[in-house]
Amino acid sequence: MEWLRSALLPPQGSAFAGEIDFVYMFILWLSIVLFVGIVGAELYFVWRYRYVPGRPTPHQTHNTKLEIIWSVLPLLLCVGLFFWGIDGYMKFAVAPGDAMEVQVTAKKWLWQFEYPDGTRTVNEVHLPADKPVHFVMTSEDVLHDFYVPDMRVKRDVIPNRYSEIWFTPTALGEHVSTCAEYCGKGHSDMHAKVFVETKEKYEEWMATGGDEWMKHTPEEWGKIQYEQKGCATCHSLDGAKSKGPSWKGIWGKMEKLQGGKTVLVDEAYVRESMLQPQAKVVEGFEPVMPTFQGLLRENEIRGLVAFIKSLK
Amino acid sequence: MEHTLTPGAVLGDRPRPEKNYLNETTGIWSWMTTIDHKRIGIMYLCGVSTAFLIGGVFALLVRLALLNPQHTLFGRVWVTAETYNRFFTLHGVVMVFLFIIPSIPASLANFVLPMMLGAKDVAFPRLNLASFYLWVGGAIFGITAMVLGGVDTGWTFYTPYSTTTDGSVGLMVMAAFILGFSSIFTGLNFIATVHKLRAPGMGWFDMPLFVWGIYATALIQILATPVLAITLVLLLLERTYKIGIFDPAYGGDPVLFQHFFWFYSHPAVYIMIVPGMAIISELIPTFSRKTIFGYRAIAYSSVSLALLSFIVWGHHMFVAGESDLANVVFSALTFLVAIPSGVKVFNWLSTMYKGNISFETPMLYALSFLFLFAIGGLTGIFFSTLAVDIHLTDTYFVVAHFHYVMMGSTVIAFFGGIHYWWPKMTGRMYSEKWGAIACALIFVGFNMTFGSQFIMGGQGMPRRYFNYLDKFQPIHAFSTYGSWVLAVGLFMMAINLLVSLKTGKRAPDNPWGGTTMEWESSSPPVFHNFEHQPVLEHEPYDYRHRTVTHV
């Protein structure tokens, strides 16, 4: 039945995904049996007792024995499923003590991850395989929800509160997390990449931030940051107005600021806008951009500057 | 006098009265000031049908926006995320508050419930009219909110998004507040009517099961709706005066809002589904020409669903920040809902066993209901099982599940009810052929639209998503094509019914051979419903006494 499972559910990425899928498939087959029973009886009766003019019908008002049976049997089934359901739920209610802790901050519309050693990433998280990871999450604005379908975990992320999930990633490779609690315009673009890596590869990434940047020109590297760090949610490349100014043709322009001053869009201003976005807000836009201080490595800032420069 | 050739019709052997409730008085003013429950029911039917049309157009726009991931139509991008968010919010708000909550109780039950009891009207006819005008007032607020920029909060108004976003949230919340009172007044009226206005000889267990269902619904309406009113007032206060109740920025708790909201809105789900089940309990015995099986079990199951509806709200919040203990308790309570729901299905099937079943349009809807409600109910088990709920909640799986219950069950039953009582309400028969074709298209279109969404949801497609991963494209497109088939079926149904008003055959008093009291009136009924006070002479659904008698 693996073909049916994989048609209906995503790949299994965590240690307990298999167990949850087993419960899912059990309920599915139970439902199919009951559905075939109900609709089968319906269709059979419709055919067998179709209308014949004048045929009398028996006056059957009730049958206590039968009615007790069809009340108690489903009840027993439900009691069984209930215990099975909480058994699975309780397994991932409390994280084991040796789990790696990652702090997650959600805001419109990006995910920020902070590792125990202070390393921070945006919209991507790297996890070592087969080691339990414990996410402690909070939101800076409205409700969000951290949902990784492959891991079968989901939990609302709430302002002024911490919520948590944990799982043990097992499937190497790239998985996607999505926001599953409606949060406005960028809701459906609020994804993060979840990379599950071997221990060696993970440690190498932690040490260097990866060597990916060396394989690209600064402009290309900037474009990758533009897509990964959430810039694309608010800044267009084609001149279209969004939450923030479009980057098309912005380099070298004199921009009018709130309060009437003007500023030249150069290296210094672009850098400042990433690290202290509230300092100089362009007229006609609201000061809604979150700071990227500590979130962008130096090579990433340089890439973004080069990328903006290239957008004529 | 013409008669249709419907099998089993009991032909009235008396001349049609010249005056009936439709022509007793004339002119628009006579309708606007009427206190006749039948006219108010008809006005409600027009009102909720208009709301269904508006909500349906938003639904089609939602599906159209998801036709392809580029959101293009004829090669041009036509919709943005902001617009899409307004589409699905308005679809939800209109369908829930303006359409489905008042649909069956305020229109069909308003018309037939007093007649089923052998009464001349509801207990408080003026309150009934007041309830209708409150509905109109709520609708005006709602439409104003739509025109003035719309709302993008989702129909659930979750805080703190709803207290911080732009748009006409205040007006829309006022609309829901006013509509709540309309619903309370209707419920109050039905409870008093059922208690006080039953025909001579009619005890509680002689009432038609439709009345039992509407009575159970009315209990929920008057007990749960005030909580919604309180919640919405608190939301407005917070939005206007920045008082910290739900928004953490002012020291409030967003999860508290969800508790308050679902404390009403879960019972509201039963305000929607129990009347639908109540209609099915009428249709199946009538078209099976056999007494209902397990009358008391069905009556009690309606009431127990109403009671259970108050203690399962937490299952909407399994991942929302509820404690693990609360989750476990709500999971257990939620499983209990399966029992009365199952009892009803088994009783309906047993009623059909050894029946004499014919397939007029109302019965086709009842048969569709059994199929769709089975899917809607069984997929509920996935959500009450905690471990599986975590993966499926807030995805298309839940969207599909509740559409199978709300649209596939309640609305299908509503259509069945409209076709069933149409001859009584209008005095006209519609085309059975077109009625059947429309029903088939609606059935196929509905399953295409929402059946496919179970697959997307299981695969991890979250709800309320404007952009989606390319892998979902074929299924999204299929679902959108389904919505077109569904729309064609709905228009066909509407045209068939409207055409019958002009060209339909004259309806006999009892076209289907029903056994409940409303069929003892003429079609359409006279102003006071019956020429003589009907007296209960046998239990409802007793097919050993087929002749309709009058005192």
C-alpha cells in the first residue's frame, strides 16, 4: 500500500512520520470500509426496493437490540482510536533533554533561526540528521504557524508566548516549511528551507556558513540572498510598488525621505537600510522592514549591494 | 384542476381555495409589513439565496485565482495576494453569517415548522419580522464593508491580525453582531412555538423529526450566539480604544480570542448541520413510503448533538497553544460526536430497507446527502485523532472536510428541502427532468471541487494560500474545473425553480404523499395555513394511514 500512502502523504522526513502515517492509513482503510458499507447499503436498497406502484411497506418502528449494537460498536472503535491518537501525540509533546535547541522568530513574512552558538539564519535552517531538534518559537507580530509537512509537525507561533515542537530528522536533503496560520499578504510565500545534513556536512556549515558564496559572482550571490532572505516579499525587481521600494533602477537615485530630506542611494545607504531600516524611510512607505543586523554575513551584504547595483 | 403524475401523490379531492397567503393581500407594502410566517420565510429564502449567490461568486473567484500558480487569465496577471485574501474572507463571512446559519431555520423552517405543528403562525409573529429586518440590517452593514475596501482577516477574525490590519473590519464585525441577534430571535421564536403551539393531541414524540432538529438548533442559537456577540464587542473595543484583551501588544491574549470565538463557532457548525439532518429525516421516509426507523433515537441524537456541540470547541485549537491536557480532553469529547451522527445514518438506511423508493428530485438530494455526509463525517475521524490532526489541520484536508459537511451535507439538504416544499410554498411543480440533471451536475461538480482537496491537504498544501508549489498545479486546476461544473448545476437548479413559477403545473395539496401536517393544507396554503384546525390522529410517518383527514 506504499503507492497509496505516497499518493496521499508527503515523504517521511522524521523519526515519527512513519508511525503517524500508519495511524492515518488505518483510519483511511477504516473509513473506506465504512463508506463502502454505507453507500453500498444505500445503493443496494435503492435498487432492491425501487418503486412499485401500490406495494405496501412494513411498519418497522425500531429495533432496540440493533440500535444498541450500532451505537456501542462505533463507540468502542472511537475509544481505541482516541488512545492511539494520544499515544502518538504524547510522544512528540515533550522534547528529550539532549535535543539541539533552535530559537525561531517569525515575523511578517520571514522565519529567523538562531542556533545555540549564536549563528543566525533567515528562511533556511540546517539540521544534523538523526539528532533530535527542539524548536522554541515566538512571533514578533501576528500569529504564524511553523509547519514542516515532511516532518509531520505543526504548531502555531504566537506573539508574547513561546510554543515548541521537536522532531528527529531522518531523511537527508531539502525539505520545506510553510506558514500554516493566515498572516496576510505574504502568508503563502512565508517558506523556509529545512536542510537535513550528515553530521560532518552540518559541522562544516556551522563553522564557515558554507562555501556556497565563493561559487558565485557577487551579483549572483546577492540575487540568491534576495530570494532566500525574504527581500523578494516586499521589494520588486520590475518597478512594481509593494511594501517597500522596488529595486529596479534605484542605484544612484536621489530618494525623497519621510520628513522631506533626500538621500543618495549608494553603498552606505543600502547597507544602513539593511541593518537599521527604520533610520531613513523613503517617502510613501511605512517603516515596516525588520532589521537584518546579525542576520546577514558580510559576504551576503556585499552580494546584495552588488546585486542592487546591477539592476539598471 | 391539474395533477402531476408523481408516484404516490395523494390527490386533494377538494377545490383549491381562491384566496391563499400569496394573493390574500397584494403590493410590496403588504409583504414588507407582513407578520405571516410563510411570507417571512419566503422573504428569507430570497435573502439567503442572494447571499448564496454573492458568496458563490467569491468562491468561484477564489478557485479562479488558484487555476494556475502564475494567477494569469488569457496571459495576464489578474489578481494579487491582497485581492485574493479579500475574496476568501468575503466568501467565508457571507456564506457563514449571511447564508448558511439563517438558511434552513429562517427560510424553510419559518415556513413549515408552524404548519407541521398545525399552528397558524409562530409564537411571536412580530418578533419574526423584526428578526428578518435585523438580517437585512446586518446584510447592509456587510455589503457596505465589502464596498468600502473589504476585509482580509478570514471569516474567523483571528487576533492580533484582525486588530491591526486595514480595511472595514469594524463594519464587518458589526454586521456579524447584528446577524447574531437575528439568529437569536429566530431561535427564541421556534422554542416558544414548539412548546406552546402544537396541535391538539400532539405530544413531543408525535412531532415530525424536522421539528426536533430545528428545536435542537434553536437551543444552540439562543445559548451560543450571545458569546459571539460579547467576543465581537470586545474585538471592536480593542480595535477602537486599544484596550488590551486579545492583542499582546496591549497585554492581551490572542489564544483567548480563539477560545471565545470557537465557543460560539463550533456550536454554530451544528446550527448549520442539524437542520440539514432534520430535512433528510423528512425526505427519506416520504420517498421510501415507509415509517421512519428509530424515531426516538433520531430525535435524541439531534438534541445530544446540540449538547455535545458546546463542549468540543477546543478541537479547533489542537496546534494553537492549548495545553496537552486540554487537547486530550477535547479529542475524547470530539469522538463522541461520531455516535449520534452514526446513529442517524444507520436509521436513515434502515428506513430505506424494504421501503418503496422513488427518485423525485428531493430524494435525489437526500441520496446525495448520504454519500457526501458519509465522506464528511468519516474524514472528521482524522481530526479527532490527535496524532493525525497535527499534520492535517490548517491544510486543504480541513477545507475539504468542512465543505463536505457544510456544502455537501447542509446545502444539499437545503436544496432537497426547497424542492420538497416548493409545491407547498408556491403551488407549482418544477420540471423533474431538469431537477434531476441539475442535482447530478451539482453532485459531480462538488466532488470534483472538494474531493481533490483531500489529496492536496494530505500532501501538505496549507489553506488560505495565494501562491502554491508547482506540484499542486494539476490538482488545483482540476478543483477549479469542478467549481465550474458545480456553478452550472446551481444555475440550472435556480432556473428550473424560477421557470416553474410561470409555467409549472399546479401542485396538488400533497404531491409526494407526505404524512406530516403541513401537507393537509392547500398548495399554496391559505393565510391561516389550514381551513380547519388539524388534529393529530396518528404518529408521523405512519404509512398504515395514508389518507389525509380533516376535522
